[in-house]
Amino acid sequence: MKPKKGLCYLLAFLVVVNLFFPIVNSDEGETSSLVGPESRVTEDPKWQTNAEIWNDTVVWEDYRDDPIGAWSKPGNRDSNIYMRDLAKNSTTQITINSSSQVNPDIWENYVVWEDHRDGNADIYMVDLDKDELEPKRITDSDENQVNPSIHDGKIVWEDYRNNIYGDIYLYDISEEESYRLSDQRLPQVDPDIHGERVVWSDYRKYWWGEYDSFVADIYMFDLEKDNNSNGLPDYKDPETEMESAISPFTSSEIHQHTPSIYEEKVTWMEYQGKNNNDIYLKEVGGSKERVSEDINLDHNSDHNPDIFKDRIVYERRGYSSDGRHLSDSVVLYDVNEDRTEVIFRSNHTEEDPKSLVKVRKPAIHENRVVWERSNTSSLEHIDSEYDIFYSELESEETKNDNGSDENSSIIFLVLVAVVLGAVFIHFYNRRS
């Protein structure tokens, strides 16, 4: 009878220990925030927009030198590319030109952008490691080259030198050579690159017809594809068909556009109807998954996704049932945790519709997210001004360290409970 009685006392003892040192968290639904407070990158009474980030460096297009200061059709305003080093807390003007420099992107020490100084749009680049930031012209054509993206020493963009719809081109910085990646005479737009893969929105399947019936799929170019097995990738091989390395990444009768790629993961925006876009994710060889789940799906419209590792950020616009714009948000989705968190959200009131603060075009790198946010304008001739903001995220290392600490604490408490329980039974048996 003694062991049974002692066991009962042990169980009671463990219950008491767990009350004071809970081994299992009873609030399983509660999780700590992944997002830190927002910080301001720019503070100027005009527009700062289209921000991108790499490590500590943020780049954007800036209208502080323009007489009006607001965005309009590229080429019609005096905008320049600016950069801020978050670690050094310093801002640098990269371009000094009275035409439009827009749509910047950054990889390591290289910044690229769309430049209108030559009477049409060209792609320019600057090397931040050089003492003098001398812009280098990448394209030289009478037609437009727009929307550049850069990674791993390669730049891709939309190019209109061959037709009015646009092709995808690539420039290799180390080789100083350009290559044409597509030739469909139908729109191929919004390219993005990571490593040896390029993705874009492609209208080859559904173009002819009414405007509302235009449908794009996401297509992918494999820069390592070597059909001739001669050591020369297809896009550099004049003996290989241009389309040999291209494959549809998605195939749907629903409009899919503005893709973003990281390694084998691609995220994009999918049009479901008026005021209802959703964000999707797919890995190479896998099936697509819906990212932007929400209890009020019919009244949210999600746009402009950007991906880094296992985290996706995008903008969300909230609408009422009758289509009124009620809120703007920057949203973070963690793929590993299957978890969504709002980084920033603004609402406006029925009494003051102009009180809505708009947020747009978030971008992510490592554990930082940047976005543009509107403020009430001090200028009578424009509705609002935009500044760049950023927020720090909990890093993957921090999450892993926290998880290890929690597991170690649990194991320690269990061991303490077992040892104390064994001592308790020993003395209880001796007294009995």
C-alpha cells in the first residue's frame, strides 16, 4: 500500500510544481509578435516611393527636387534615386538629373533603375563600392526599357525595342553582355530574378479579346538549361531556340501577375474579381497554395507580394460590402509557421474619408520590411505625400534560439520535479 500512497503524494506534488512553474503553456493560441515597431526612413514634404531593400541599404525614387513633387507618368517629373544606410543613419543621393529616374532595385553593392534622361526609358546602374557614384548606362535604344530587377550579378527588364508589347531581356554585369529571353509579340511584363531563374507575367494564352478578358500566367526561364549539352546555356547559345528554356509556371483562366521569386518559391497576385485579389505561392514542382486567407475574403484585395526565404509581405486594401475603401495594411505571412501578421494597418472614418493613410509596395530582405506610406499633404495642389517606413522582424535565428531556450526550460523543470518527487517518496517511505 505504501508505494501506491506515495505515488498519490508524488502526483499531488507534481501538480503543485506545475502551478508555480508551468511546464505546458495553457495559452496555446497566444503567440509573440514577429514584428517590431515601425521606423521612418524618409521625412520630406514630397513623394518618396517604390522602395527596395538589401541588408542595411534602402533605395527609392524621390521627388523632393520636383516643382510639384508628386508622381505622374515617368518622364514627366524630376525624380531621383536616393539611398539610406540604416546602420550608419545616413542618406545619399545616387542620381542628379532633372528627368525621371524611377523603379530602383538593389542587390549587394549594385543599384539599378529606369532612367529617362535620354528622351526615352533606359536601364542604368551604379556600383556603390566605387568612390564616385557614376551611373552606367546598360541599354541604348530608341525604344523603352523599363522595370528592372537585379540578383546575383544579372539584371532583367521589360524591353520594347522589337515590338510594342515587350520582351524580357537580361544583362550579365560580369560579361557586360545583354541577352533576349523571350520573343512572343504578346506582352511579357513584371520580370523578377533570383539565382538562375527568371519569372514574369505572360499573356501568350489569353490576349485577344475584350480588355476584361486579358489573362496572364506566370512563366519561368531556367538560365541553366542546356539543351545541346555543350556547356553553353540556351539563352547564350545561338543554335538553340529562344523558347527552349521557358515553361509555364502557372496555368489558369484567372489573371496572375506581379510575381516575386526566391530560390524555388514564387509568389504572385491573382485576380478574383473587383476589389478581390489574392496572394498565392508555389514551389518548383509543387502545387499552388493560397497565402492571403482571411475571414473577410470577399472584402479584401491583396497586392504586390515580395518574398524572402520563407516570408512573404504584401499590401492589403479593405473594402466595405458596397465597395468603399476602408483600410490599408502591410501584411506578413510566415510560410513555415503558416501564420499571418499585420505589420501596419490604417483605417478611416465615415466622417472623414480622407483620413485613410495609404500603404503600398512592401519589400522584404533578411529581417526588415520597407513600404511607402501616405501622409496629409502640406501642398495644396496634391492630395498626399508619401514617405518610406520600415520595421524589424524577429530573425529566424532569434526564433530558433527562443525555441531552444523554451525546450531547455521545460526539460529542466521536469528533471527538478522528478528529483524532488523521488526525494519526497524516499523520506515518506522512511517515516512510514
